[in-house]
Amino acid sequence: MDRYVHHELRSVITVLAVAAVCVPVTAVSQGALVSWSGLPLFVLGLIGFATLATLLRGTRIKGFSEVLDFEAAVPLEEAPVEASLLRRPVNPWLFTMTTAATLGFAFALDPVAALFPLWPALAWLGQAWLAADWERRHGKVLWRGHDPDKPWRLSFSPRPLPRTATGALPG
């Protein structure tokens, strides 16, 4: 099982790595991706998309809401062992598929397609923020993968008590 916040952050790290590969490759072979006059509009669109996507996911509107999915999560009897995000920071399948698609579009259609991975990166970062906020407010930890037939379904476990630097309980 994978902690939901870590799953989202792993996706963000992966697509940022894709952008770090695709942008220089495309810029060297195709030239400038965005004109200086078009850069502010691109950045504004990127931030606007991420903000709108995060706000929609934070609502209770069916079809958009992540909060409804969090609240529909099933309880786990015991918390699974949490694997560090640092051990596996990149999803190799997502990296390979996104790199191939991004470079394909950048070379076949328009060089600005090399910047495409930035859009889902900000959207997934917003989802990670929503999940972390929900976890903090409800004192629970969200997990993915408890049901092998439906790995996207969420479950939760109680949040472990915080520890001091020595590993002792506070107080």
C-alpha cells in the first residue's frame, strides 16, 4: 500500500523530472519554447489552471471532489508500514510514458508541448495539499491500494502519535 500524499508527491516529482529532460532536449533541437511576450500568459494560465483544479477538488461537487473520496475511505484494522518517499521518489512507468508522449508532441506538433508536464505537476501538488490538509483535520492517514481489484480506492488509518527527537511521546 502507498500513502496517498506520497503517491501524489511521487507523481509531481516524476513529471518535473520529465520536464527537466524534455525542455532542454526540445529547446536544443527546436529553439525557444515560448516567446518572451507569451511567457507571462503561459505562467498565468498554469497558475490559474492549478488553482481552479485544486479549488474544484476541495468542494463537494460530485465528479470533481476529492474530499468526497477521502470521506468514503474505508478504515483499516491496523496501519500499514509506511515506506519513505525518498526510497522511490520517481514512478518509472509514468516517467517513461510521459517522456515519450511529451517528446513526441513537442517534435511532431509544437515545441511548447515540452512544458506540458508542468500542468499535471501543479494539479497533483494541489491534490497532495488537499489530502495533507484533510489528514491533519481528521487525524487520519489516507492510503491507496488496500483493494487489489480497485487499487485507486482509498482507506485510512489513525494518525500515529507525534514523537520527540528522542523517539519518546511528548508530554
